Amino acid sequence: MIGTTQLKSSHLILLCIIIFIAFLIFLVKRKHSFWKCQGVKGPKPTFFIGNTLENLVSHLAKLHDNYYRKYGKIYGTFDGLKPHLNIGDTELIRDICIKDFSVFPASFHAIYLSPVEENFLTKLYGPKWKRMRSLLSPTFTSGKMKKMFTLIKGCTQDALKALEKLSKTQSSSFDPRKFWGRYNMDVIAKCCFAANLDVYSDEESILQQNFTKVVTGDPIRFLFIFSVPEWLTKALKISGFPVKNIEYLRDLTLALIEKRKNRKDKVEDLLQILIDSESPEVDDDSKDATKVRLTSEEIVSASVVFLIAGFETTSTLLTWACYRLALNQNVQEKLFEEVSAADVQNYDVLSGLTYLDAVINETLRIDPPVVVFQRTAHEDYTLPGTNISIPKNTRITIPIHAIHHDPDNYNDPEEYKPERFIYQSPKPFTFLPFGAGPRICIGMRFALMNAKLVLATLVRNYKILPTHETSKDLKFEKGTILLSPHNLKMRIQPRSG
Ligand code: HEM
């Protein structure tokens, strides 16, 4: 009798477990049929985790290039159970980034944020973003860029000295990624933190170590945040960047701000521009704009975000420019002709060099340093001209690399041809290295000025050459949204002597 009762209750438990598992499978399958039901193609999601794993095991550029080729300009993926839409259609990109910006005001999704990160421009949206963006935008006008040009010229001269040393070594071979990383750290340390670092020495100062930790980040942590549901990162309090190192930079900047307040002579750097910055406050309820300044804490956040957003992006651009010039000696010679006949140390002359501009643009097209950018829907939305509807909080990815390599957008997209930027302009929303719309990269002008100056200086003085180790079929670093080449080597040869 007892035996039969036990058997019955164990059967009941087993039945409950089976029903529960069946219900779970049904629920997951239903969630994962979201795109199929709307006729949107895409890679098959893995049970429960969706397409998150692919982000970890392959590089984002290659992954999206494959999806784009296979499924077309609109494809659906899943972050866990959450639908994620990927859009390469230029009309829809315009709608999302500009026309319906109010529906898509945020870029990378805000998750758990440490106090300094809370004011990062990249993370803000709505009125807070509007205010911060309008306070920071005047920092990058051409007048301000001209003022900072002298400071960057100093960094370029130091880079030239380091290259001279390098060219005297037997192999004169170097890792461009490492070299441009050092150069760019020097630029940002001088412009944002008034710091003189000995970047070309092998010993790292404590400040440099902190910079390195903040900019290198942790790819696994980043991808985790990028891919998993928001509640999980919030619950685990996983912030995007190493808090201890960010706090070190905060204390340094706060001390600098105090010091600057008591100084009569002004230094022409980004930090000073931020301290001096004034702009009409954006107040949706009032038509009377009042002048406000950035608070010290906001200046700290701006300096740190400029370091994070500007450091590896610009050095990646310079790395690819060297690679493409080394493999395309005819392009390099044409560039040499232009820059050797011009006073590249003059801001206006440099800005007017058409071939240099085309070389930089073609490098940004073929090897965009940032391979995707994102928006998040803050309301339910139906994509114009389609029957595709997305719920509030859906993330949208714009696959920059895939768009730049689409033969519908560029003839012979795999060929490196700077001329294509001289004789015609790209079709709207097909050239997106700095994103698009009101959230377009705020540091674009600074990055271009910096990259043009140092590249022109390099090409005037040295020939960039491949080594036997320079592969034509490079591998990329995984776990990053940057297009970082893996294990790249290059050689330089002085032009004179
Ligand atoms: C070649 C160099 C660079 C590239 C390729 C690049 C690319 C990008 C891209 C793709 C975005 C996203 C735009 C969007 O969502 O529409 C972005 C945003 C941003 N970038 Fe850059 N960037 C570069 C250099 C810099 C520099 C030098 C700085 C600062 C000094 C900077 C600061 C920022 C900031 C603060 C944002 C966020 C803007 C906002 O959300 O309002 N970037 N960048």
C-alpha cells in the first residue's frame, strides 16, 4: 500500500518535471520564433542562449559580413531570448538614426554604471544626453582644433624621433598597432589629462598603467554586457570598465581642475576647453536658455570617455592606413608626392590635401575601426515600408563593415582605391565609419586632424614597407567591436640617405 503511494507520488513529481520542461521548451521556442513569424531571416538561435555564443567565438566583422551575405540587409538575431535586429538598408538607417531619432535616442545600452560612467556621453540619452552633447560639441569646432594643433604637432615630433631610433635597428620592423597605441596615448594624455608620458620607453609609469587598464578593458566582460539580458548585468553589478582605474583618473583630473582654476596663463588643450566650456542649457520646459558650465564630475567623465572612445579607434585607423600603404606602393608614392610638396605642419594646408583625405576615407571604408554601432528602441516601432514590428527595448545593430563591403554600395569593394573618394561621394548612409545622425562620433574632427598630421609626417620621412611576416589575409582580434589586426608587422625605410 505504502509502496503504491510512493510510486504514485514519484510518478506525479516526474510528470510535473516533464510538464515544466515541456512548457519551458515551448516558451523558449515561441520566443525564438519571433523573427520567423515576421518573415525576417537570420541565423538559427541556440536553445535559450540565442546567438550570443557566436559573438564570442568569431569576430564581429566576419560574423556580420556572413549574415549580411546570407540573409540580406535586414536580419534578426537573439540576445538570449531577446530579439535583436540588424539593419544594413540605407533608407531604414536614415529613419532610425535621424527621422525617428526620438524613438531611438540611446546607442550602446546602459546597464549597471559606476558613478563616473553614469555621465559618459556614450551611455546617456534623452535630455541628459542633449545637455551634455551641446556642452561638449563646441570642444571640437575647427577653431578649437586649430588651437590644439600645436600640442599634437609636439606629439608627432616625438613619434618621429622614436621612428628614427627604430629605423636604425637592424630589422627596422615594428608592430604598428603597438606603436600607434603609444603615440595616441601620448596625444590623449597631453590633450585630456595634461600629462607628459614617456610613451616610447619600455617602462610604464603608474599613470600609463591606469590608462592602459581603462582602454584595454576586458573583452569578455564587454561582450557579456553587450549580449546578455540587462537584468543579469544589473544584478551582478558588472560595469563596463575597471572601476579602480577609472577612480584613479577621476582623482587626477579633479586635482588638475583645481590647479587650473588658480592659473592665469591658459594651456590650449581639451581639458582647458572643457573647463571653459559654456553652452545654452537645454531645457525642454523653458524657451529661455540659461548658460551653464560642466560640473567638475562631468569634466572627469568627458575626459575619461574621450580616452576610451578616442584611443584605440584612432590607433586602429593609423594601423590600417600603414598596412594598406605598405601593400599599395603606388598609392603611397602618390601620397608622398602630395605631402612632400605641402607644408603639412600648417592646419589649413593639411586640411586641404585631397589625396591624403581620400587615403584616410578609403582606409575608413575598407577597414572601419569600429565595425558596428547600435541604437535601442525606446518605444514599440514598425519599420517604415515593412510589416516588421519591434517591441520597446529592442537593440538595433548597424553592421558598418558589411555595408562598406557591399558591392551594391561600392564597385570592387575589396580593392583599395582612394580615388573613389575623389571623383564621387558615397551614396547616403553607405559610409558610416563614425556612425550617423545626432549621435555621430563627437571626436571625428579631432581624430581626422590627428591621423592626417601624423600620417603625412610619417610618409614625408619614411617609406612604409611590408615584411615577409605581413600577411595579405590577416586575422582579427576576437571579443571586440574594433577591427584590430592580429600579429601585424611592418618595416620603415628613411626617404633620405
Ligand atoms: C578614427 C577614430 C574614431 C572612430 C572610427 C570613431 C567611431 C565612432 C563611432 C562609430 C561612434 C558611434 C556613433 C553613433 O552611434 O552613431 C562613435 C561615438 C563616439 N565617439 Fe568616436 N570614433 C573615433 C574617434 C574618437 C575620438 C578621438 C573621440 C574623442 C576625443 C571620440 C569620442 C566619441 C564619443 C564621445 C562618442 C559618443 C557620441 C554620442 O553618443 O553622442 N571618438 N565614435
